Amino acid sequence: MQPLPGGIATASTLAFALVHKYVDGTPLYRLAQTFERAGVPVSRGALGHWVIGSSERHLARIYDALKLRLRLQPLIHGNETTVQVLKEKDKQATSTSFMWAYRSGEDSDEPIMLLDYQPGRGQIYPQAFLGDYRGLLMSDGYSAWRTLEGATHFGCMAHSRRRFVNALKTRNKPGGPPEQALKFFEQLYRVEGQARNEKPDKGETRDHCMRRFRQQHSVPVLNALKEWLDAIAPKVLPDSKLGDAVSYTLNQWEYLTRYTEDGRMPIDNNLLERDIRIFATGRKSWLFSDTVEGARASAVVYSLMLTCRACGVEPLAWLRHVLAELPQRAGDADSNDLLPFNFPKTTTA
């Protein structure tokens, strides 16, 4: 049974096309040239239909199953990045839309990374996606995330540190307050590395060990940083890069320091930001989505490819299996056995 009714593409052909576009970052026009050289003339438009058809008919089922699993995770990372859609209702072609990003924690037994295409950046989008989520939520200082009232919110220390790095770049010479601040962050991240290597006491869980170590070693550094921030805040220009860094850190202090109270929490959002950079790299090659349907399909396929990556699963092998299997199953059939973290990691293409 062909995955797309009336089409010529096999599961292997579709998997090949999807991996080339979403893992290797090959634009559709170049992918069409690749097929042409292989003696298989396929237009760019046909390739677009393959992408959208694969997503809407089959892969969205896996995406939806992963979304349900993600909501059960004790920890979720959240962020957002931009995307351009040319043909979007009530919006100009040059306007900005968004991919909202959600990621399970690094230590999760079910690694999941999902992108959700939306036309805007309002609070309604994470609220709709996560529903009444009651777990731990890591994000930057953007207020839309904090409107999820049931979640326990944590801030990203890397966002704060990055602002002081930017402040240091504006100086004509090294040193000064930005460098002083960065020494505190250096100490905090050094403690994180040491905490990862700390062995739990007898009968102590890994999470309790992390909390204990942070309370002993991170909290004194944070107290010193807070004292330094309070002292320098009245002396900096609010509109300067340094002023921005100091203001951001003080305003987010409650969320930035909360990680010391829970050993399950990371110090920053870098895990998700690394995944977003993979999407951003691909975006540089294809630049925009032509339609909303294409943007949604891209969100689905990117999500599955990034989830495969997080699970250590070879994406081409996984896609070939899933696109061959799903057409044979009823729409309401269970698909949990097809989720990437249930797929053999040793399988290769």
C-alpha cells in the first residue's frame, strides 16, 4: 500500500525526501534536481505535496501521540523562534510568524522535542498547547510562558549571562563590571559540572543530591551576585547594555535562582536552544514556508526528526518503518510502538 493514495512515492522515497529536507537542510528545488539526476523527474510542487501529505495523513498521528506524552513529563523546556509564511490569511508576506518549541528534560526516559506553528506570539498559544500542565516549566523571561498558572516556573541563567557578555563587548577594554559579573556565572556553571559528578549519599536520590550540592555551593555564589547587583544597579545607565543585563537579572531573580530548590531542574534552557539552532540552520536554506499548510507540515516533520535525534534513533530508518506501517493501520489504532523512543536505537539505514 502506497502511503499517499494515487501517488508514486513509496515509504522509502518519502523518507528519503523528508530526511534530505529536514535533517540535511536541502531546499525542495535542489531536492528535485537530485531526483532528476537519479532519473526520477519530480517537480518541486510534487515534493511539497509529498511533505504535506505525509504529515497530514500519517506523521501528525505520531506528533499528536508525542504531544500527549509530553504533557505528562515532570519537566518541560519552552521557547519560541520566528518563521516566515508567504501566504497567510490577514498577514503580509513579509510578516513574522512563530514556531513555539517544547522539549522534555535531558534525563527523560521519553525524549520529546516538538515545534508548534502559530501566527503570533501571544499567551494563548502555549496555554492551548500545554493545557493545564502542572509540572516544571523552564523558559526565558518572556511573559507569555508565565501565564501557565499551574506550572512551576524556572528562569534561564544563560539568558542572563548572555546579556553581560553583550555588555562586555561594548567596552573598549576588558574588565569592569561586565567581567566581574561573568566571574559569578563562571562559578555557578563550575558548580553545575561538579554537581553532575557528585555521588549521592547512601539512600539519597540523584535529585536530592543535586539539590544538596547546589544549596551548599551555588547559593553562596548567588547571594554574592545578588549583593553585587543591588550595589551596582543605581550606578548604571538604564539604557546601556550593562543596565539591561543588571535589570533583567534582578527582575528575573526569583525564577533564575529557583533551580537550587529542585534537583530535577537544569540551570538554563540550553538543551532546547541547541535543538532550535538546528531548525534555524535549516531555515537559512529554505528561508520561508509558502503556505500555512506547509508551515504546519514543517513543524510536524522537524519535531519528529529532532525527537529521533534526542532518542538516538536513525531518522531515515524510523521514517521508512513508520510510513510503511501507518497506512495499514486504522486512524484510531494505537501507535505507541512507533514512537521514536520505542524504536530500536541500533537500527541503521
